[in-house]
Amino acid sequence: MTEVVGRDKVRWGIMGTGWIASQFARDLEHAGNAVKAAVGSRTAGSAEKFAAEYGFARAYGSYDEMLQDPEVDIIYVATPHPVHKENVMACLEAGKAVLCEKPFTMNTRQLEQLVETARDRNLFLMEGMWTRFLPPIAQARAWIAEGRIGEVRLLQADFGFRVGWEPEGRLLNPDLGGGALLDAGVYPISFASMIFGEQPQHVWSTANIGETGVDEQFSVLLSYSEGRSASLSAAIRLNLSNEAVIYGTEGKIRLPLFLAGKEAYLHVNGQDEPEKFTDDRTCIGYAFEAEEAGRCILEGRTESNTIRLDESLEIMKLMDTIRGQWGLRYKSE
């Protein structure tokens, strides 16, 4: 990888030109240490259109061409789930740092191979769990660290939306890694890992496997050391509350629309009114993870302390365990 330590900006390439790529590209405007260097697509026309719309310097009609560009430091992988492993591996083998959109891979075995390669080559690699870097969630972590709600004992979190009935669409198609677990469930599951700082000792889950063969909704109960627990749900055919509530012995923290919300509420026992935190950001929120990845690279670090690779591996193992209880396997495995 090109030497970046000592510079003040990192040069980004984006692999893929779909919806999530456009969201991330738009937010790079708000990342102070980012330069929009290149975009790669499977067709030149798609890449050129994307580059023109979002202000990237160069457009490539293949991923391989972009990976050969010496003016690209890091790649944001925004391709479909089943090809994440293949695409991230290609980036690493080309000497590029990587921020990979969640879910990292389809299973633990695939992720282990990527982590091993990144570590062998001393390259930065991070899962794109963008919500961890949002100011309201950072504030919630600060309140917990300050002991404002006492000992955390219980978490309730869910994320669900109702997608239209399109059996061939990505979310309902098992060939494309569809289903609630990888697309929606990874958010509350990762959130629980962040809150408790460890993986659960026991896992109980149930799911509704729809007629296309994907999990349309699921619920999971996780038990941790010292009697702590998390109750999580996710869905792609149900609109859920999309809220997280962290309960402690001295109060609770409520995060409305916890994935992308701009507010956090601290309720301390005995106080009539909650303390409110409001985020006045003008970006969607992807800029925060982009800036973190940039900081790590500019400082010569290969991992982010906010979501380390070992934790991403443990989260993937947990998701494998959960769907193992349903007897669900992905066709790409």
C-alpha cells in the first residue's frame, strides 16, 4: 500500500455503484480527511455516471482496474453480501486497505480468511458498522462509562422494516444472501456486543422462514455473565419500533431510531425529566466511520479500537450460531 503516514488525507475508492455506495459517497463530502479518488464498477458506463454524480476523480469499468490505481489508499466495498469475501480478498491482495459494508461476510470461515490475510499483509481492515460512530451512540457509551445508569443489566433493541414482495429482489432472495439476520439483525446483535463488551454465554432464538427460504423475522435472547441479558429482534417484512433501550440499576438510556437517529435520552431514577442529547449533523452518518478509517490509516494502525477484527469475528460466530438453531444455510456456502 502507498505510504500514507504523515499525510492528512486518505484517497478513497468505492467498489460498487448501488444504493449503499451512493449513500457512502455522498457522505464522504463531510469526512474531513477523505479524498474521492476513484470508483469501480462492472461496467464503464455505471462507473462514469457514478463518478460524475458524486465527484470522483476517476472511473473504472472493472474492479481490477481500480485496484491497480496507485492513487487509491482504501476501498469501500459496497457489493452484495455473497461476494464480500471475494471482493475484500482482491483488495487486500492488491495491497489496499478496506472498509467493508456489513455484513462482513456470509459466515465465520470466510471472515477468518480475510482477517488472516489482512494481518499477514499488515493492512487496515474494518467492518462498516457505521452506527457505532454516530454521536448519539457515542453519547450513550459515555453515559454508561460515567456510571449514569449504574450497572447495565438489560438491553432491548430491534430493527425491522416491511419490504415489498419481490421474491427475486435482494432481501428475499436466498441466492443473494437475503433475510433479516444479515441485513437487519446484524445491527442489534452488534449493538449488544458493544454494550456488554463480551459475547453471550447462552443463545435462544426463533425465526420465521418465509416461502422464498429466507428468515423474514427473528427474535433472540442472549444471556451474559452476572445475569445480564439482551432481547433482540429484526425483520424485513415487519415494521418494528427500531429503538434501543439500555436498562441499568440507576436508570435507562433510550435511543429512538437507534441505527440512524439524532437523539439519545438519559433517564436517571428519581429525576422527573430525562436529559436529552441532540445531534445536529447534516450528513447521513457514514462520514464518521469514514473519518475513523482515515485516522487509523494516517496513524499507521491496522484496526479500529471501536470495532476490532476479533469482535467482528465473534459477532459473525454468534450469527452462525443463531441461524444454526434454525437450520438455515446460505446457498453461497
